[in-house]
Amino acid sequence: MLSRILVLWLLLCYSYSKADVCLPDVTGLCTPGVTVTEETQVDITEEDLGTEIVTTTTTTVTTTTTTVTNEDSGNILDSSNGYVGSQDDGNMQTDWGGQGPASMPTGNTCGELGTDRCAQITGSGNSTSTMGVSGMGTTFIINNINISDLQIDKGGEVKYSIKVDKRDAQDRIYMHITGRNGSNTVFQGTDILSESGIASGYQSYNGSFDFSGVLNRITVEVGGRDINLAIGPLFDDVTVNVFYNVINTIITQQITTLEEIYYLNLFDPTELEFVEEVFEFNDISFDDGDIDFTPIEAPTEEVTYETVELEIQEFEIDFEIDLPQPEIASVEVQAEMELELELEMEMEIDLPEPEIEETIEVAQVEETVDEGPAEEETTEPDSETTEESPVEPEDSSEQEEVQQEEVEEPEKPVKEPSAKEKAATKIVKKIDDKARYDESNQMKTLIVMQILGNTKTFFDTQSTIQDTNVSEYLNKTLEDNYGILFDMAQGQIMEDMINAQY
């Protein structure tokens, strides 16, 4: 058994909505969207079973639909969201705790930050903070905010906002965020909001830090220095939002198997011709393993006397161009045929017909003579026999001459078919043998015959023959129908009837 396996790979990619490639270790946010990728694999298996070759084609279409969205954790420093308590709320109503001296003023001290409450950096030191930021005198810090319930595993971005009022240009203030996956640091980011030497005044700052992979812990630190120990940097309304990628992938497969069987010389030509006709004249459909044959209705040609006559005229034009001019006029041909017919009739009249009765009598006499003895004298024929002599047969040489003359007669010229006859023959030959006996082709053949015979009136409306009312004859008796003959027969005897025949 011979078996061959052919594998064809086709890779087709297309997308309904373009989306950036977002790998598991991507850093930052992916562009939201939907990507649809199709992969087609065609496996062709061929088996030679001796009497047949089976080819199996298996097509596997794998469709991968990837949907990318960006989810928002909300402000994790808003105590109402459940990630921090009220003491760590970003509205700065309480001190978060941290390194160095600090205060929580209210009223006019907070200036444009609002009169409710704000945080103030009052330390003048110059050290490194817990989170590794140098030039620090005071810090406010919230350690390890647990955001594991967000199930962030495809990277994203941490965004923050903070309002600052720095009245002394020599002071400084910074924003620092650290992201972790358990105890492992995922990212660390520090933004200097207002550096020493810059008179920034009241500002609202926004920033972000990208990360990749898993993120489940956040640490927030706000720090700085108060150089002149007057009114140090003030801040309020701190927000931190985590935006992260959510990637949903749906993979579907559609497997189609097609089996083709090529039989090797199992059918004779008649069977193959029948199969070809079945496929030629039927629409074949498959439904759950069932095969349905629906006959294909061929378009019906409208055949009329006019259409056939027009078709003959079209072919007739071509044949009239090719027809040679006849060398003998039709009148001469007809006269010659009539002359030959008259000669043949005269020859038949001149030949004497033998008398059958006399020939029989002569044959009987000859038979009697042969049977009698040699010494006996032959009986003289009667007067009737003597007077009439039998017809002598013609000499065989004369018959040969007549036959020779008949053979040597010149051949009659064959009349060349007319252009119309050739056109009609061509139309009839064009009809397919398989369709020769259908209704339209039989009608066409009949019309062609009528056109050649110039009997167009054959297709005129025929008059209807009125049936005779036979009931009046059925009601009559034998005597009524044959009155006189019946009376005569009754008045004669059988012998008179027999004699009447002679």
C-alpha cells in the first residue's frame, strides 16, 4: 500500500481593529482594540488501495481573536475605594507619617490649596529618604498599598496628580512611587516637582510611570526641604491611579475533512457515460450525508415555422455562394428522363408473352413420349395442337446483347442538391443524437420537411370532422338495414343461391 502525506500551511492575518502587539512583558499601556488572526493548515493524505486512490484533505482553520482594553483601578488614595484607610487618604486631613519634621496647617496658611487642611514640609535636613531619594528633610509615606485584587499581569501605567504651593524659591519638593510584585521591585519613579531655586508658587502636577508584568503593591512618598525655615512647601489632594492592560484571547478551530476516491478502471465506458450524464444533467447537493439529485431543466427552444425558415435562409446564403452552375438545364434533364422511360416501356411491350397453357401441354406430350417404348409410333397430335405451334424462346445471344445494351447505357447525371436542401440537411445534422427525439427537435425536423415540400399550409388550422350520430343505426333491426336483400334470400332455395353465383 502506497501512502503519501502532503502538508500545506497557509497563514492569513487580518484585523477588524488595529491593535498594537501587546506581549506579556510589554511596558506601559497597549492600544485598545481587537486583532483577529487566522491560520490555515491543509493536510493532504493520499492512499493507493490498488483498485482506488483515496485522497483525504483536512483543512484546519485556527482563528485567534485578541481583545485589548485598558482598565483603571480608580484613585487608590481615596479611602472610599478600600485600598487605604482614612489616615492615609490623599485629601491630607491627617499626617501619613514619615521622616523628619512636618505640620498639618489649616486656614490661610494653606493658601490656594484650600482652608480645610494641607500638609507642610518643615525639615531642613539633607539626607536620603527611605525610598532612596536624596536631598530630603521631610517625607510623607504610605507603604505597600495592596492592589492584588486587580490581577494586573500584562503591564500598564501608574498615574498621579498633586497640588503644590511653594512660596520660597529655595525650597524643593518631589513625588516618588515604587511598584512591586510581592517583594520584587517592578518599577521605581521619582519626579522633582519644584527644584531649589525655582519660584513655582501654586501648581498642579501630573506624572506617570510605566511598568510591565505583574503589579500588586504600591508605595507612595512625598518629600522635600524647607531651606529658610519660614513656610515650607505645601501640598494637598494627592491621587494615584493604576491603568493596566487586560488582554482576552479566544481561539477557535474549524476542521473540515474532504475525501475524494479515484477508482481505477472499475467501470466500463457505458457506465462512465451514464455517470457523466447524471452529473451533467443534475444539481447534486449533500445534506448530513444524504445526496440529493435535482434535474437541471434545459431551456426550451421555441420552434416555429418562421424560426426554422429563417435558420434555413441563413445557411442557404452560404451554400448559394459555393454552388457551381449546373451544366445541363433542368428542362433537358427532364426531357432525357422522359425519353428513357418511353424506350423502356416500348421494349417491354415488344417482348412476346408465352402462353402458359400451351407450354404446359407441350411439356406433357414430351413426357409421354419419353415414357413409351421405342417401337411404338408416336401419337399424332390433334388438329388444335398441330395448328398452334408453341412460342419459341428467344435466342440467348439476343438476350446477352440486350443485357449488354442495358449495361452500356450512359449514366444519368446526378442532380446537384439545391442550397435550400443543403441548408436543411445541415440543420438536421446539428441536432444532438441524445436530444433527437425530444419534442422541440422532432418539431424542427418536421418543419424542415414541410419547408422543403413547400407545404406550409400543413400547420394551418385543420377543420374538425363532425362525428356521425351512430345511435340511429344501432336502433335498426337486421331487416331494416338489409331489407331487399333479406327478402330475396328468404324467397330462394340454397341451390338457386349457389347457381346465382355463376
